[in-house]
Amino acid sequence: MEIDERPSPPKPRRTWRAKFHDAFRGVKLGVRGHSSFFVHFFFAALVIAAALVFRCGPVEWCLLLGCIGLVLTAELFNSAIETLVRGFDPAQRPRVQGALDIAAGAVYLASMTAAVIGTIVFLCRLAAYLLPS
């Protein structure tokens, strides 16, 4: 048996446009496929509305938007793992239940962290309005 030792031709490089297209498609698939995004978008809208009402500064906006991004990113990873597991044979699914629980735990941890940071930001802003110096 003869082994062909010629290198295979390199794959053509993907364009940035193709990479962004795939990324946006991934976000769309993740958001459409999971109802928990409705809850995250609802609370994100509340946070943005509260930040506008309290006239948050740039640093506070960065903290709040960073928290929103953290939660949505964690939820996308969770959605990706759930989608992957759905492709498994039903007999294999119980073996990966731990991975699903860990992914759900990551979303929970990100959500709780965001809630604590948001509470701190908004309590400070509320105190500034109620206790002017």
C-alpha cells in the first residue's frame, strides 16, 4: 500500500464577511431556538430604560451593557450545548446531563452577577437622587 505524501492544497481563507455572516446566523439560531431569550431581552430593556431614567454615566453604562452582554453570551453557549445534545442518540443523552446542568449553571451565575452589579449601580444612582449633597 502506497501512501501519498504530497501535502493537501491549503483551504482558501474565509473572508471576514463570511465569518460575520456565520456569526450573525449563529446568534439568530440561538435566539430563535430558545424561549429563555425573551426573559433576558425583557430584563435588558428594563435595565436600559432604568439607565436612561437615572441618567447613568459612561462607566455605569459600560457596567450595565457588559452585564447584558455577559448574560446573553452565557445563554448562547448554553443554547449551543443544548442544540448539540439534541443531535445525540437518545441513549447517550443521560451521559451528558451534567454538561447541560453546568451550562445552565453558567447562565444562572452570569444572571446573578449581572443582578448584583445592576442593583449596586441603581442603588447608588437612587441614593444620589434622594440624598443630594
